[in-house]
Amino acid sequence: MRKLPLVVALAAATSLALTACTDASQPADDAATDTASSATFDLSSITKDDAAAALLPADVADAGTLVVGSNTEYAPAEFIDADGSTPVGYDIDVITAVAQTLGLEVEIQSADFPAIIPALGSKYDVGISSFTITPERIAESNMVSYFTAGEAFSVQEGNPKGLDADDICGATVAVQTGTVEDEDADTISEKCVADGKDALEILRYDNQADATTNLVGGKADIMFADSPIVAYAVEQTGGQIEQLGDTFASAPQGIVTAKDDTDLAAAVQAALQKLMDDGSLESILDVWGSADGALDTAEINPAS
């Protein structure tokens, strides 16, 4: 989501794979999936840090609530729990911990991924949705780094088509719209053509669950997503898919704020640094099997 970032798999419950909407021209094949169990971290251990809270802009501090936009279709980073309404995932836990460190309540609002950054400062205070830090995004928002992830390919179990991660030209590739992988798939396809090979057939879906479902069902040859998403998809499909090749193109991800809201970016940075320094960030990510992605320094708009 993430975005333009790494990979995420299926949603919280079997029902998501059965009911998720797909592009009308590319209906999803049914795929049996396991119900995702929600990991838990004791967020009650996170307490207010007065120094970080003092950096908040007055309007956010007075409101008492951090309003967050997130594309809750990118497990295990952000997705809807089996109850059909509760946002969960490591990004959800991270932003909740940030809010608590700032002495705020948190309100998570599900949003289309491409719509989050344009709505910062009007609809949302911040966005968290596996946003890979890129120059283009930094031009539109402030990005505060907290996590790093890579990209990865996945195929059906056993790689029945004998695909090579180093040469996927001619393959049918499923991606989530608006992600880094969406853009990178075009780049790969253009290089294939330049090299005299067949272009990719790129299937674009509004949510990650549809991309995963269509790989399992055989409509796509390859799913292209963030590495944590791929790993989670492998688990949640009961091994019906597997990663193809190694993880590549690792890059930091960030929490986003409006470009002109430098005070809020500074407050988020201070809160994240507190969570990094006391080990809370790594502990939160560890619950979701993603501790290796924890950064130890929170930066605003780092070089990407």
C-alpha cells in the first residue's frame, strides 16, 4: 500500500477473499484461505511522552484525537480483523502507539490508498499504509521513517510454470493499484520490450486480497508486492503460494503528514524515536513477525 511499498497478503477472514471486489474485467477465482488470526501487543504499556507531545500543533493537541488514513487491505500491515470492522496490523499498532506517546486517542479511517496523501491536513492528520519513501511522495507530503521493507514476487506452490525471478518477461503479473510494485511492473515490462522480449500482462487490483486470490486461482502467474505482504500471504493461503527468488529493492517506509504541517511531522518523529529508543517499536513489529524491519532512527524526509 502500501504503499508504494511492500507486500501484504490476504485479509483478516476467509470471507474477505470470497467477497473482495476485483476489476470487472478480471473477476477473481475463488481461493481457499485460512482465517488470519490477529496478533496482539499490550499497547497499554505505551505512555505519554511530554516532550514529544509538546511539539504537537495546537489544533491536533486540542482535538485530542489523531485522525489516521489507512488502506486497510494490506495484511499484515493494515487490514480488517475477523469481526469485519476493527482495523488491525503492525502499522495500526505502530500509529496507535505513536498517538498514545503524544497523549492522543487514535481514529483509524479506511481509505483508498491513492487518496490518502491528497487528503492530509483536511480529512486526515496523518497516513500510515506501508508508504515507501520516494522523492515523489516527499514532494507531496512529509514522511517520517520507521520501517524498511523490500519487494518480492510470489507464484503458485511448486512454481508450476517454471518462472525465473530474474526474467519474468511475458508473465501475467498481479499488483495492487498505486503501489511501488504497480509502477515497477511498468518499468520491468518496458525493459522486457527494449530487450526484444514479451511485455508483462499487468493485472491491477484495488486491494491486495484480490491480487493474492487471483494468483491462487491461476489468473495471474506472479504476484508482485512488498516482502512482508508476500510472506504473510504464503502463511495465510496455507502454502498455496510461495515466494519466487529473493527479496529485493529494500527501502524505508514512512508515516505521512501534510507538507505544510512541519510541527506535526516533528511530533510524530519524536514519538517514533521514543518508541525506537525504549524498544517498543521492535516489540510491536515482533508480534507480527516483522521485527527485522524496525529502524533505529526516525527521520523526516530522508534521502531515498
